[in-house]
Amino acid sequence: MRGIGLLVIVLGWLVAIGGLLSTDEPLMRLVIAFVGFSTSLGGIWTLNAAHNAAAIWKEKGAWR
Amino acid sequence: MTHLRSSRWLPLTVVTVAILGALSGLVPVRADDQPAPVAAVPITSADIKAVPAPSTDDLAKGDPGGTVTGNAGDIVTADPKAGLTLNDVVSQVGQNRIAINFVWTLVTGYLVMFMQAGFALVETGLCRAKNANHTMMMNFMVYGFGMFAYWVMGFAIQQGGCAGVTNLGGLQSLNNEFKLSLFGKDWGLFGTQGFFLSGQTYDVGVMVMFLFQMVFMDTAATIVTGAAAERWKFAAFAISSMCLAALWYPLYGNWAWGGGWLSQLGTNFKLGHGYCDFAGSGVVHAVGGLSALATSMIIGPRIGKYNKDGSPNAMPGHDITMVLLGCFILAFGWFGFNPGSTLGASGAGNLRIGSIAVNTMLAGATGSFGAILYMWMRYGKPDASMSGNGLLAGLVAITAPSGFVNTVGAAILGFVAGALVCFSVEFVERVLKVDDPVGAISVHGTCGLWGVLSLGLFADGTSNYGGSWNGIDGSVTGLFYGDVAQFVAQLIGCCTLVGVIFTMAYVVNWGIEIFIGQRVTAEAELEGLDLPEMGALGYPEFQLVMPGTGRSVETGG
């Protein structure tokens, strides 16, 4: 899951850069960049979920 | 009676004068009404020689009024026998401009260096007393660790191809940027001049640039220590900080400030003036904040921060006076951060430093307004630590746009940052369940990204730093003033921060986790890191520690 999260984060950046190369229209570039940014944030969410799946507070005998 | 009658008409008179005054400002002046330009008269050497200089006897009488000290006699002459020449005067004027810029950049750099003290106080105050020594030492040593790595290679990667900085004399020895040609465009990736500041970069202007850029890098490095405090192994911190200073901070710095591909988005893709980041909301704060997020995710939360159901527990810091004093020191240092980023005070539109300083003050103040209002309305009390974080959030947000916006824009974006940081702290703690003892991820990461975007919204198109920015003529103009493309450039910068810089920070810190481990033992964490990691308590008089038992009892107060 961590690897997938990292890949999605980088993919978001590639989407944004791809928007620059595929169109000259500023509004289209804006939309594509937003999609890329959101994708990267989704990747961070996935990566964090993978970390939380094995979080210290979920372990047996953890605090409280 | 006469007096009374006149006072009755006074408000009307004032209003009339005000309206007429305002109208006079709106009515365009016809070209015919302009005074005729006076033809420029060239100065000759004979004119220069005719300028009288006070004699030694005159000066020996003292100069209490300061009217004769500093005169034609103080201009350095190349050939004393020839006397003062036009060449001497012109050279002196040129050197004076560069000297003013050197002094300005150095002094503002010293202010930024002092921000390390502010960070140390804020972070230590927000941690528990049993970790005071450890947290303070991380803030202290990050200065040395970071500086060393930046001197060895970070500066060369970041600024090794930035030749053409006219404010500092040109910096022509930093003349090699490694570029990749892709899709018919040149993509500047990193600089290659200036490793160890040796060879041709042993230059007075380069030294000024190094000092200023080094203290900026150290600000980014010290952000991470706050988010990972109270559980970070000191050795892991040392390696991670050096990697930040040597690798991903300089890379992003190059792309934004060193002539790299982000700064060229304007020339290559017609995106406004390319990615703009006047003083580093993105380069410094978002890089630091996103590195803090990556590190905190890997290290995990402190023991006791979350219950088994995932609900968070409050773990208050031990000294709010340290926190707020630290915030004041940081706000003071920010007057170096933002106005200093002109890299000069003389020529090329640099007199805008006054506007930049006022924007900085305003955004910090409205940031604390936004935070205090948010907390007061939500929890019924004005929270002290979040008020401090609101001040810092406003300052972080204004850092990128400070050189391009007016005071209204600065006040608005600062206020938004103040409220945003409170929301973000809650989101990071309760939804992401990432433990950040000082709120560094929100203050620097979230508000750093907001600062980058807000430049693309609020830049008012009035700045003129030598007539162009990033090689594009004209002023930087944001979405609210008509340029959509500038906002796209800023968004591409944010995508790069999240997509590339966060990933680099995560991968390197994950490598450190594999090889030496990032986190201290549970026993050390419960005991407090002062004894196990540093060998001495921060406050030995009021903290009872049973070494080896994994427990400490704070008895102060």
C-alpha cells in the first residue's frame, strides 16, 4: 500500500506536467493541474492509511 | 458667532476638498500639461574637479551638524596625481549601490539566522519538560548540520547556475546550470558551480548569496524537528537534516530561484512570469512542512497521543511563555526574511522593501486575528498557542506574495491563513492521525502551499524589479487582477512540492528508518529523551526521573 501511495503521489505530478504539454489553453491547464494536485493528495491519504494500519496505538498492550 | 458659523461649514468644506482631491487624482493629465523634459547635461571631468571639498582645517573643527562629513574628498581616486576624475565618481557610485545591497542582504540574513532562536523557543515550549534538552539541542544542532551539508553541495545544486543577479554584482561565477532538453524545451534541473565555495566561486558576491541562502535553508530544516519532537532518535535527526540540506531543499530552490524549470514556466509555457515565490512560502516553508509530514508519518505518533479507538489526547507543552516569546522573535526575524529577499535596497525597484515589510507585519497580525477568532468561536476561549501559530501562519503565507501584493491582499491572505492553520491542525490530528506536537505541518506545510497559491490570486501587477521577473517583461499579476496563467504556474509549483519533494523526503527518511531506525525505544520515550538521548535533563531541579525505569514525574509548578 505504501508503494501504491507513493506511485499515486508522483502520478499526480505527472498529470499536472502533462497538462502543460498537451494544451495551450490556460483554463484547461488549470483544470488538469487541479486534477493532478488532488491525485497527489489522494496518494498521501493512501500512504498515511497504510501507516495507520499498523499504528502504535493499535498494537496489543498499547497505551490505554 | 462667526466662529460657530464657520465650524458648521467646516465638515462640508472638508468633504468638498476631499472630493475635489480624489477627482483630481482620477482625471488623467493631458500630455500638453506635462512639464517639458529637461535635456540631460553630461558631466565632464572639469565639472568634477570644480566641486569643492572641505579642507582638513574645516574638518578639524568638528562637524556637530553632520553637514561636511562625507564629501567629494571621500571618493577614492584611482590616480592621486590626476585628482578626482569622472571615472572615479562613476565607479564609486556603482560600488556604493552594490555595497548598499551587500549590507542590506547580509543584515537581513543575520535577522533570519536569529529566527533559529525563535524556532527553538516555540518548539521546546510546546513539548513536555522531560524532552526540553533534546528538543532544544535538535534546534541548536540543525544549524551546524544543515550549514555543513549546504556548504559541501547544497548551495552548488541550488544556486550554481544563477548568474545574472545584478543586485549583488552579477554573480557571474555561478554560471553552470545542468539542463535537460525534453519536448523541445530546456528544463533546468540543478546547478554545478560552488561546491565547497571553492575555485571561481571564491567571490565576494557569492559569499553574500551563500550566507543569505544558507539561513533560509536552515529555517526549512528546523521545521521538521518540531513535528518529530519527543520521539526522534538524535542520530536519525542528524542524518535526515543533512540530507534535506544537501538534496531536496536545494533542488526545489534551484527550480524556483536558481534558474530552474519552474522559474522558466513563463518563457517555456507562457504561464505568466513562471513560478514565483518571492521569499519562500514554497521553497522554505512548504518544503519544510511536507518533509515534516513525511517524517512524522514514518516515525508515528507519541505513546499516549491516541487511544485504541483512535481518539486523540491533548499533550500540552510545558511553557507558553517560551512559545509566545519565540513567536515574537520569529516575527522580528521575518523582517529579514521577506524584505531581504529583494537581495538589495538600491536600484531595480528595490525601494519596494517598505511595502514588503508592511505586508509582512499586516499578514502576521491578521493571521493571529484569524486564529484567535476561530478558537474563540469554536471553543469559547482565545487559545494562546494557536494565536501564536496563527501569527506564524500569516507570516508563512505572506512570504511568497510579499513582494507582489498590496496591503489589502496581504491582510486578507493572512487572515485566511490564521483560520486555515486551526482547521488544518484539527484535520492532521483527528482525521489523518499524524502526531505533530507543535503544529509545524499545518503552519508551514498547509499555509506554505496557501501562500504560493495566494500569490497567483492577489499579485496586483504594480511591482517592478528592474522591469521583468524570471525573464518575462512587466509585473507579476494574479488571477484577481486578470492573469489566470500566473495562478496555473503557482499550482504547478504546489503539484511539484507535493508530488516530488514530499516523495523525496519520504523515500530518504524511509531509508534512514531501515538502516538505523528513526524512533527511540518506548522506555526512552516514556522516561523523556533528555537522559537517554542527551545524557542530561533540561530542568534537573523540578523533574524526578528514575533512570532505567522508563518513567518520569514532573513536579514543577
